[in-house]
Amino acid sequence: MSSKRHILTAVAWPYANGPRHIGHVSGFGVPSDVFARYQRMSGNNVLMVSGTDEHGTPVLVLADQEGVSARELADRYNRMIAEDLVALGLSYDLFTRTSTGNHYAVVQELFTGLYENDYIFARTTKGAVSPSTGRTLPDRYVEGICPICGYDGARGDQCDNCGNQLDPIDLIEPKSKINGETPEFVDTEHFMLDLPAFAQVLGKYLDSKSGQWRPNVLKFSVNLLNDLQPRAISRDLDWGVPIPLEGWSDEANKRLYVWFDAVIGYLSASIEWAKRTGDPEAWRAWWQSEDAESFYFMGKDNIVFHAEIWPAMLLGYSGRGDRGGTPGALGALNIPTEVVSSEFLTMEGRKFSSSRRVAIYVRDFLERYSADALRYYIVAAGPETQDTDFTWSEFVRRNNDELVAAWGNLVNRSISMAAKNLGAIPEAGELTGEDRRVLADSRAAFDTVGEHLNRSRFKAALQEAMRTVAEANKYISDQAPWALKKTDPKRMETVLHVALQLVSDAKTLLTPFLPASCNKVYAMLGGTGVWSGMPRLEEAVDSIGGEEGSSVYPVITGDYAGNEARWESTPIRPGTPLSRPEPLFAKLDPSVADEELARLEEKAGE
RNA sequence: GGGCCGGUAGCUCAGCAGGUCAGAGCAGGGGACUCAUAAUCCCUGGGUCGCGGGUUCGAGUCCCGCCCGGCCUACCA
């Protein structure tokens, strides 16, 4: 085996304008955690980072509506989201936020590096401004009559009726979507990221990923290269990271645009993590070592930021764009090894929509059902390579038939039988051919499941892992150890030994997907250490937003380095005492599906 | 308008680079067993692979057109 690899697990940053629903965590949350846990079990050095994305107009608009400051709103949802992600068991090394002083400093450093390498330039454009607030209105917040088709209700960026791209200044009778007033159009100067200056290097980069990335991500990204345009990276806003240039930094109403700062979060969070560990340089092993790898997890709407813009930013900062340059103060930085994008989850046939209340929030879900049940459903039936539909009846079915009946019952029946009859893990006597075969198959699954996980094929990986569960159930049924109790007790002990070894292996194979319940199985079989560590919420201190003083905010972190979980078959130890187990999972009454559906309809009808 | 993705058995979905590709799980039907949260195990599936053309000895699998759905096109994953 090769030596330990450094693997950055970069998880998309949830936007802090509300609670996150199960579609969000299907896209970035659960897949990234499965991946990270597997890589740790394989002995690799994983750094898993993310945080809340808090800048930008949507937060500002919502804060205005509620009569609170943007920071107060961000504080509220930052905490709520962090709590939800911990409850789901997502094993971040650091989950932070974009409003920290550290983040501001790193963002400004990247801007400066790009600017000095000549990949950023200023340009004057016309922008819509709200007369009453003096605030710039983003294109999407201006509505009016489409100049092409006459549709009343076209947005400033696009007409939903005829599909044409628009400029807000062309709209007839433009109105602010926020308060209905007529915007003024004024000249405003903005910085642009010169994406065309990366066409060559990005082309080579994407070519080199052929056959590795999911085809949809790659095709999409390659196609983007055909039409690279400079992209604005600043906005007329007072909520965001200030522009670190003379004449701009003290400009109250000019900030870096939210997507520019959000992707830099991967780097700033890595640096923040290193500072917190007491070794401020530790982040470099994941960002600058030539053989370090980075995997980015997100939903399909974010591909452009991760496969095009973020690599361009990193290359430009490192002096590796088409115009060359020199690395900034942090040094040259690695670009993504792989961009893993999920598709979308629909909800009972409808698109998730917070505004229309078509949503199942993570928090509500976990109040009534276990994290592992949700994680199982998301991996087994989630939108890995295409949109999939969440239905409550399918959730109940998967929970009852697969988690409870197949896996939970396997654990229960085998440990119960051994505990009741022997009180401990029995020795194996002489093994039959069938015993050897089933044990060998179980060991072989580590390679097949691991290969799937390495390639981010989570659904296939889980299916293979569950196949070993079915094999174990079949083995027990075929061998019928309960019938051997009187006829051949020694043979019964051997069969139970084999069965428990199969349970132990399956528990290991399922750990990336179902960490909480697998930790329980580990303990049932006599394990005493920490099997696969769970994240925890800590209160952290940082100068928020680069301001004077400090502020306390929650971060997710955890201790995973010393975990017992290894990606291999671990021999069970005969003689280990066993007691009658508690059921691993709760079976759900079929009426749950109807109740939840009614609840959803009720909310949508409000 | 442009781009990307999807439309496969009642349901949810696999089918990577053309020739056991017409599949899996669940539901439904029959049987076995009783250790286990009545769980498990065995047997049982023939669906115009969205529609219409085309290229091939041969196409869910490649090409063209069309229909439907999702996403992106300065940011709800």
C-alpha cells in the first residue's frame, strides 16, 4: 500500500439565510462525510473543512425585512446550520464561517495576489440603485416588462417567459422587487476577474481530468471554456469583505462579491484550523504539497464556481494563469483534484423551494428520525448522478426493509443468539468450505466497496456493503445454528463465531455511511475505544469581520485521528462477553408516510 | 436564446467505452424456517428501454430532429 495521503475534503458552504433542508445535505453534506470517514479509515490524513456563507444580497435583504442587522441574521443561521450538521454526524475538522477576521484577511490576500499578477482589472458599468436606500439592486432584484416579448414580470437578468438574457436597464417600467420603487441607473466601477486569461491553462487542467471526474461535471465545465467572460468580483454593498486597495478599502459601499469570498473559505478555513491546532503552518500539507489531493463536494448549481472560477483564482494567485506571474505571499496553491457534484433532490415530485415552503428541514427531520436513517436514505436513493425524488413512503420502506429488517436484524439475531446461549463470543472450531467462502467474500468486500468509495460512487458502495449483510443473513438461515444447539453444539459455536465475524465486517463496511449505529455495534462486540469519531460543537473566539474586539461563535470540530476504525476485517476476540442487544434502529409505522405528507401539504398551503 | 443532465418493469433506480443489456431492489404471487424489531431464506419479473428518423451485420448503448422534466447562464446544493 502507498503511504498516507493528504486528502482535503472541501465541502460546499451552506448559505446562512435560513435553515438547510434535506436536499442541501444530500448535495454536499452526507456524500462528503462518507468520503472523509472512509479516507480516514484507510489511514489517510484527511482535512475536512466548510462553514456558513454569510455575505451577499439575500442575507441583507432578509435582514432588512426582519429589521435586524445582516450580522445578527448570519449569527442566527450560522448557529442553526452548525447545530444541524453536527446532529447529522458530519465529521468536519473545522466548520466555521465567512465573517471571521481570518477569512477577511485570507480573502484580501488572494485578491491582492490576483491583482498584482494582473488577473483583476477595473471596469465601469451601469448599476441599478434604490433611491430610498442608496443601495445597489442586483439584477435579479429588478423586475419589469420584457423589452423582447412584453412579458410583465421579467427579471433584470433574464425573462422567465421568453428566456432571453436581459440587462436591467433595458426593462420597461423597471421596479425594485424589494420595495417596488423605480431604480435609478448610475455609473459604478467594479473589479473583474479576467477569466479569459485562464482559457489555456483551464483547458489543459480539464483535459487531464478526463475519465476521472463524473462525466456530467466534466462536460459542463469544458463547455464553459468556449465562452469565458470577465466576471465582476465586487458589488455596491456594505455587507462583505472590503477591497484591499488604496481608495477602496475605506469605501463603505464597495465589497467583494459573495461568490469570490465564499470559495476562498476552503483555504481560510484550512488556515484557521491550523491556527487552532497550534501549528499555524499545518494547512500547507494539504494545499502546497505536490501529492496532496483535494475533493470538492457540492450540488450541481455550483459546478461553475468549483471547476472554473476557483481553479482560475488559485492559478492566478499562484502565477500560473496564461499570463504567468509570481505566487503571492502564501505561496503557490493546489487546484482541485476532483470536483464531485450531486444532482438535485425533489420532494414528493416537486422542486424544493423555501419560498413556497416545499421543504423538509434537517432540523425537523432529525427531531423525529435518526441521523443514520436519513444518511442511509440519502446515499441509497439520493441524487448522486441524476435528480431523484424523495418520498416519505420510500423513506419508510427503506428504513424498515433495509436498515431495520436486513442490517439491524442481522446484528440483533446473531448477537442475541450468541449472548443467550453462550454469553460470549465463541471460538471457531474447524471451518467448513462454506464458512471459508463466506468469510473470504466478506474480506473481499473491503476492496470492492473501497474502490467505489475512492471514485465517489457512494450508491454502488452502499449496495455492495449491503450485499454482505444479505449474504450474512443467508448464511445464518442456511446454517440454522438454532437447530444445532442440541445436535451439534460445537458446530453451533463455530457458526455463531463466523456470523459474528460477518457482523463485525459489515459494521466496518457500513461505518462511513452509518457512523452512529456502527459505533454501537462496535461496542456491542466488546469494543472499548472510539470507533469512528463524532463531531462536536465548540464555542470559538475570533475577531469577527476584521473588526476590533472579538466575538464568540460556534465551530464544528472533532477528534478523528486516534479512531479505532480501520478499513479492514478485524478478527473478533473469542471470550468477549456479550449481552442481549438493544435494537439498532426504530421501525416506522407506515402511517408515518401519510402523516408527514399531510404535514408537508399543510405547510405548503400556508 | 445558449449550455449540461435526465426520461429503462406498478414504484425507486443500475446499465462505463455498441453485439448474454433488457437488469437490481421493493411491491405482488408461492414455499421454507422460527434465532431475531412477524424479521430471515428460497422460487416467481418478460417492460414499444420518451417519440420519429438515420448510421451499422447488429443500438437504451452512436448521429439528427421533436416532446417532457431538472439545473446553469453573476450566486436557494
